[in-house]
Amino acid sequence: MYLCSMNALQILRQRYGLGEARALYELIMERRFGLSRTDILLGKDTTLSAEDKAELEIIVDRVAKGEPVQYVLGCADFCGREFLVGPGVLIPRPETQELVRLVEQHLALGSTVLDIGTGSGCIAITLALAGYEVTALDVSDVALSFARRNAERLGAEVEFVKGDILKEKSEKLKVKNNSNLPKETENESNSDYSLFTFHFSLDAIVSNPPYICESEASAMDGNVLDHEPHLALFVPDHDPLLFYRAISEFGLEHLAADGLLFFEVNRAYAEQVAELLLQKGYRETKIVKDQYDNNRFVWARKIQD
């Protein structure tokens, strides 16, 4: 039996509560069936074809079981644009939009930027479309595949490279040539690597790296924990600053004099990240709150060479 709108809302409400269920239903109707909130109020969602009702039933069942609606629909919003997402790539968060705005506030257009841990490419592509010269790095073939497709769809010029920032040594970073990346693959372990070196100094590095401690997993919502890539989420409890240390050291080698470093951080470790950057020799280190009044971002300037 096909779902009507009331049945769909009731099913979603059982897991998410009325307010979130309505928001999810409106999102599904808009993205998959082209119906606005006004259309729903006018009852147009009750006149779907039999084929559309069958599809709605499948979508609602998947979302009600905890699968992220962005994965079910295959897309997520970021800075007013639609980005393709799916299993293996982190879903863009609203807070990360604030990270992009922070970069735009402090960095001149045309500057060279490296986005480390690009995921869907949302940061890199948004900055490239704003007028920056962007290179984007990720360790995951799956994430890079989504990022490259998003750049092509949105008309952004971004150089995507595969590399593991934790294995970076001196001025060389091990990456795989992006022209040979597979379109879709789950195998991340047997790639042939070459050496990639920046032949220019970067004006800025931006990163939203993994920053959730493993011990925090038990408090997370199941639709995140069970579906989104742990590779992009978690760091060991014994070393929560793992990525910030590696990226800041890379920045000392590759940032130009007065180059900027921008991080999204775990609110519990913002002060420690800021202190780490000062210890590494960065200056003008600042902690910035997000819209929810959490210490969410840290940025700093490299001391002149």
C-alpha cells in the first residue's frame, strides 16, 4: 500500500520527532519530487503518481531506519549549492560553511589555497568559485571521486590530489596523480604513489580534519555513527591533535611568509590547538566561535621567513 503524506510523516516522526520529521519530509518532496512547502500545503503531495508514491515509500523507509537523508537523496546543500554525497564521503555540515566565510574574510581573492581532507570537495569548490586558486587533498579514492564529480558539475577549477598528510615527510608529500584516480572504488590501500611537491608557496591552508575522539562515539547519533566514514570523523583518544600537528608542520614548510592557516576544531580542544600553533611558531592565533557559541575555528599566521 502506497504512502500518503500523513503516513509518511507518522513513520518519520516515530524516529525523529514531529519538527524534524516535517523538515525531512519537505526536503524529500522538494529534492526528489519538485514540490515546495507551498505545494505541500496545497495538497499536491497527495496527487503523486503511483510510481512516485512507490519511490516515496522506499525513501521514507530508508530514512526512518536511520540512513542519512543526504545519502538517500544523493546530495547535500553547502553555501547555496548542491553537492553530490554518498557512503564513503562525509556529509557537509552547516558549521563548515562558517569556516569558508572565515577564509573569505581574511584572504585576498586570487590567493593560493590548499584544502586538506577535502571530502566532497565542498570547501575547495566553494573557494574556487569565489575566486581562489585551490588544490585539494584527500587520502580516500571514494571521496576524491565525489569531489571531482562535484567540481565538474559546478564548473570549478580545482586540482585534486591523493595523499596522506600524516605520512608527509619534509617538503615532499606522497600522493597519487589525480588523472589516474578511479571513478569509484572502495580500495584505499594498494595504490601506486608518486612524489608530489608544491612548486610555489601557499597563501593559505584550510582544513576540517577528523577531530572527534573515539571515546565520544557512544554519544553520537546512530545515523552518523553507522553510516558516515569513520576515517573522516575520528582521532585516537590519546592524540586528539594528531591532524593539527601534522598540518601545522606541513604549513611551516609550504606556507608563504604571512601565510594563513584555518582549522575547524573539536570545541573541547580549541585552546589546545591554538597553543599548539603558538608552540610551532605561528602568530596572531585566534579562536572563533560558531553560530552556536562553540569554540569551533582556529586560525593563525605564519611568522615571516
